[in-house]
Amino acid sequence: MASDDIAQLADVLSKIHVGDGELGFKGSGLKLDNELIREMEQYPGLRALRLEGNTLGVDAARAIAKALESKDLLQRCYWSDMFTGRLRSEIPTALRCLGGALMSSGARLTDLDLSDNAFGPDGLKGIEQLLKSPSCHTLQELRLNNCGMGIGGGKILAEALIEGHSQSSAYGAPLKLRVFIAGRNRLENEGASALANAFQLMGSLEEVHMPQNGINHAGVVALASAMQHNPELRVLNFNDNTFTKRGTLAMAQALRHLRNVQVINFGDCLVRSEGAIALAAVLREGLPILKELNLSFGEITEAAALVVAQAAMDKPDMEKVDLNGRLTVEGHAHTHGSHGSLKRDGISFQRIKLLSGSVFQSYCFLSSLLVMMGLLKGEGKMKKVSLVPGQLLCLEHAIQQEYFLQHHAALLHTFMSKNSGALESCSTASERLSSTLEKKCHDQH
């Protein structure tokens, strides 16, 4: 071996992490030769292999695969960013080689990280059989961040997980994936909905990270439904998708059933003020160990942000509430004259069971009321009809009743104080209403 080759080999070997069953070639600019393959083959009790930050072609993958065929103790594959500069057409073949070796060896994986490999849907086809196989029936953490999966890849992944769960269940040990990470993949609604089916089936998730996937309310609703079936969920990160009111309400409903959530990241998700109020209701009645809440840059008004902050104050474990990027000016909503709750000759508040139900239900109702009063901007198009004093007097009467609770009054008072101009046409009745609200807020029960 030439002296230059020896020096290069020595440099690469100096970067190898060896210990605790882990062999690592992370960021080594790997060029495989017989010496390195021998290093893998002769490493006893190999349980983790790091290949991040390299550039492996098909030949290199075949060589590694041959070395892995005898590694039945391997559990953790950290293989992110290992195809730098390679043709996209090479990657599926390379992945099939590596996956085939794992299946042949009888390895039982717990961790598989293939993040930052821009392999697209074809790359998912390269690991499809591996994900279905017994080698992944024990998988606990799957990381596929920034892989360019798209809708097609999301569907392939979902089908593989569902098949893997079915086969593992037949053996009496169903797949129990705990951590799923797939941000920046353009999964969109179809891909997200397909994965939601897999998530609901497994019911074992503790962390879900799916930021920046172009998912709007249809996909969010599907994911929210699936989250309800994962009672051990601790971390929920859907940053930079598009919830709007419908998606946020669905997520709020799901969160009512989850007692172990510690981190919620709905930042840059367009939750808007109505959605924020619904989430505030969930904060008041649930999420007992929540530590972090991110609703930043969601088109939330100042008053709605205050409602969220007030609800978060009672959480003993709360460490961070991010409401950065809120709107500082309240939106101007249209009012609708056909809503019975604001009419003297319509349905009286006493006959509406909505305020005596759950906090979430009552907050959703009050959110609609705020839109009707012009204190909150709603998402739907509504015919503009001016308020009349009698409607506010009816509301004032309702506020004085026992069913109209102190925190209901606090919510309404917050919005009135931040946007008093919306009720200028009924100034006298508005002043009476504000006074009654303030008195209700300070009453001690």
C-alpha cells in the first residue's frame, strides 16, 4: 500500500467512533477499500453503524452490505446524508442492497435514520421491503426528514408501515413505533392522510414531527383523528403547515383526549384567533403536564393571544409559550342577524346547553359569539348586519346568570377592551355590558 493511501486510511480510521457496540464513519468522506470493510466485518457485537455525511455509490453499498450479512445484533442505523453528490437513480439500488443485508442477517432494528437523503418516492421503494420485514417489526424510531418523499412516497411509506404492523401482529408482537420524523417532504394532504391511517393503527406514537409538508385542513383533520388513538403522545410538531380554523378545531378536539403531551408546535400554521381560543379552552381543562406551546405567526390577534396566555398561566410545568408574530390590531368581522343567541325574540341563553358543557365546547360557542359581535375576524363569509342595543342588553342579562362563568366573562371582556370601537353604534348598551363583564370577572366564587 502506498504511503499516501496509508495516510488517508489512518486519517479515516482516526475519525471512526468505536465503543458501546457502535462503529461510526460519520463525515469521513468515505472511500471504501478492503481495510475498512474488514474493520466492519471484524467488529464484534456491532449494534450501531453510523454512515452519516458520506457519499456512497452502489459498489460501496454492496461492499457494506456484504459486511453486514453476519451482523445479527445490529439495532441502530444512522444513515442520514450518505448519498451526497450521487445520482438519484443510484440510491434505490444502494438502499435495496443495504436493506437486503439487514434482512438476511436477521437483525432487529430499533432506530433507522435516513434523513437528508433526497431520494424521493423511488428511495421509499428502495426500503419498502425492509420496512415490511421482521427486521423492522421492532422499529421504535424512524427518521426520514428532508427526503423529498412527496405524496407518492408518503403513500408507499404508509402502506409499508401498515403491512409491517399486520405481519408483526400476526407474530404476537405488533410494531410499536414511538418516534416518527418526516419534515420537509411535501407530503401534502394525500400523503399525510395515508400516514394518518398507519398512525391510528399503531397507536404507539410518542413523538410526531411533520413540519413543512404543505398540509392543509383536510390532512390536518385526518392526522388529528389519528393522534387521538396514540395516548402516550408527548411531542406534536406540525410547524409551518396550514391549519386554519377547521384544522385547529380538529387538533384541539384531539388534544382533549391526550394527557401526556409536553410539547406542541403549531407555529406558522395559520391557527388564527378562533383556533387559538379553542386551544386555550383545551389548556384550561386538559394537557396537565404541557411544557411548551408554540402558536407563533398564526394570525392571532392580541386579545386571542392574551386568552391563550391566561390559560397557560395555570400550567405548573409550563416553560415556554411562543406567541411571537401575533396581530396587534383586531380584525373587523361581519355580523349576522339570524343567530338566535343575540336576539331578544330568539333562543335565550338559558336554553343553550353550550355554556354549561365542557370548557372547549363553551369556548367554541363564545368564539362564534365574538365573530357575530364584530370583535373577532371569522374565516367564513358573513352578511354584514349592524348590532342593535337590544342584543347587547340580552347578552348583559345572560352574563349575570350562574351558567355564564367567570372565565367566560373574562374572555369576552378581553376582546371588548381590546377592540371597543367595534360596538360604537351601541355605545350606551356597550358601556353597560363592559361594566357587567368587569364586575363578573372580579366576583369571587
